[in-house]
Amino acid sequence: MNKTDNSLALTMKDAAKLVGVDYRTIKLGIESGTIPTIQLGPRRMIPRAGLLRAFGINA
């Protein structure tokens, strides 16, 4: 089982893999405000539910 299968917060790389896009697409979505992020300690993470909503996927 992949660790991203159940993770509630994802890195840009894992988020890109989950929705099947290049990580640069995720980065652009974050910069434009389309994809939400949260700060967890020193890391900026992407909430799974927010990512899926941004791609029109009902979670």
C-alpha cells in the first residue's frame, strides 16, 4: 500500500501522483490559490480533500 493512499495531507509530488498531473501543475495551482495548502511545521502540505475538490473529484 502506498503511503499516499490514506494520507490526509500530501506533498506536491504525492499530490501530483494522486491526480495524475505533473508537479508543476500542482505548484501553479497553489500559486494561483486554486489548490489550498496548510503549514505543518516547516513543510507546506496539501490537504487531500481540498486537492480532490480543486480537480472536481468528490471525496
